Amino acid sequence: MTALECLRAAQASGDHYTRPINAFVDAFRRASRSDKERMACDPIATCGPLEGLVAATLSALCREAGVPAPPWVDHVRSNEPFFAFPARGFAMRVRLMVESPAPFRIRNVFVPETFLDRA
């Protein structure tokens, strides 16, 4: 699954958009270096909440794996603040804004600091 395919699956999943993203995280971590690079090669050309979430996820995974992130991730973000975790209250929103890892914050996407942790 490429990042672009992950985005399409997330968009098609409605409220369950994290399922394909979690599958992408797992697949990326298991992949060889060349497969990681292949998973990142198809650019996402639009901006939006899920686009920013997928780009941030890929950026963080590339950093974790020591693989250069593709240049296109630098241009993809959410145009409005996007809280990928239910954050209805002000305190929760502030917490997510503070603890979100940098690849997410710079794309206007806010997640718990453990968003990429998998069992």
C-alpha cells in the first residue's frame, strides 16, 4: 500500500479512517528499505485533513526508519486544525496541540503523542 492508496482507503472509510492508516503504519514498519521508498513515492497532491494526517504519518515513519521523506510531504497539510482524536473539550484540544509530534503539528494535524504506537 502506498501513502496515496492509504489516503484513498482512509477517505472511503468514513469515521473509521484510522484503520487504513494503522495498517499502513504496520506495513511500513515491516517493509524493507526499498519497499518503504516505494510506499512513499506516489505523491499526494491536495491538502486537507486526511491528506495532512497521511503526510504527517509518512514523515514521522520515514524519520523513525532513517529513510528520506519524499519532498511532496512538505507541501501537504490540513488547511484547518484537524484533531484526529475526539477532542470535544477545550482542555483536550490544548493537550493534543501541545503533545502532537512535530510532523503532525507543522501540518495542522493534532494527535496524541502515542498515535503511532502499535501493540
